[in-house]
Amino acid sequence: MPRLLLIDDDELLGPPLAAYFARAGFELQHASRPSAGLALLRGGGFDAAILDVMLPEMDGFELCRKIRKESDVPIIMLTARGDVMDRVVGLELGADDYLPKPFEPRELLARVQTILRRVPAAAITARLLRFEGIEIDLDRRSVQRSGETIELTSTEFELLALLAAAPHKVFSRDDILEKLRGRSAEDIHSRAVDILVSRLRRKLEPLDCIHTLRNAGYTFAGVRV
């Protein structure tokens, strides 16, 4: 059973959300303080974390930063409705997705299911993708750049695997959002894809294998070996 950790200081949110997720086959544990949530995450065994932005002790952004220093567990941030800057900052710090408050439990469940869904095996024939300077192991979900392992978040890995599985194919921003989130790009104005690509590029440096085609999208330009 997948285990989720909700870190939110609303004591009334945890029990009904846990009951809702249990009906879908998930175990959800609730921590009302960041320190307690960090302690639980360090104990291991969680498949994803859900963080509120407004928290005591430290805000959700600082908490996200701390988690990213220690773990690549998928993170969904609960942001203020309509606050694009919250979403942008969260993505820049390494969050994998965001959901504005107030939210419907079924939408949060859908986001969790999407974020935990791996790149479908049927969509990629090779399980080990090798290019000049980079090797992508789809089964182990690991990436080596010039022989050195680099740490990627779940969504960063899925983006890289998506692009590398079809070198030189152009993926629009809508294509990427739909494939990674399983829905249409209703929040494209938030620059979510641009931020994700920028973050991935920084981690792949000095390799220059993800190219931008103006007004079209992104493509993987790696050379197979």
C-alpha cells in the first residue's frame, strides 16, 4: 500500500483525508508541524509528501528545500489559490506538482496517482538509454552524466525519460504537461514546464542535450552510442 505524508497545521484536515485515501488504497499519515514531518520522512517508507505553504516553524518552501537536500521523494505543494508566485517558487525549489487551496480530495488523489505513475514500459522499448555523456536507466530510475550519478526528482526523471525516449522529437509544453500529469495544460501560464526544464538543464550541465525550439517546445538532442 503506497504511503503518503501530509504536512499541514490544520488538525481537522488529516483524518477525513486519510479516510478518503484509504478507500483508494493509500495510507496517509498527518504531521501538523514541519519538524515532526521531517522526522517521519527521515524514517523512510513514504512514497510522496504533501506540503502546505503556510506552516508554523518554517514555511512550506523552506520545508521543501530541507527535504530536497535529503530525499528525492515526490512533493506536492498546497498553495494559495491564484498565487502564481507560490507555484513558481515551489517548482524552482524542487516540488513535483502543486494544487491550489481549497481543493477537492479527488483532485489531490488524481495528482498523487499521476506523480507516482512511472513512465509506461510500453512507451519505451529500451530500458537503458545511452547517449554521449549520459546514461539513463529506466528500471533503476537513475541517471549518470559522464559516469557520475546525478540526483533528480521524480518529475525531473520522468521528463528526461520522456524526451530521451524519442530523440529529436519536439514536445510542446502542452504535450509535456499532459504526459507527465495526465491532464490538459490548464495552468500553462504558470511556466511550470519552463521551470522544470530549466531545473533539469542545470543538473545536466555541462551537457547541452535539451534544446528549445522557439514557439514549438523542447527536444532531446543527445547522440546515441
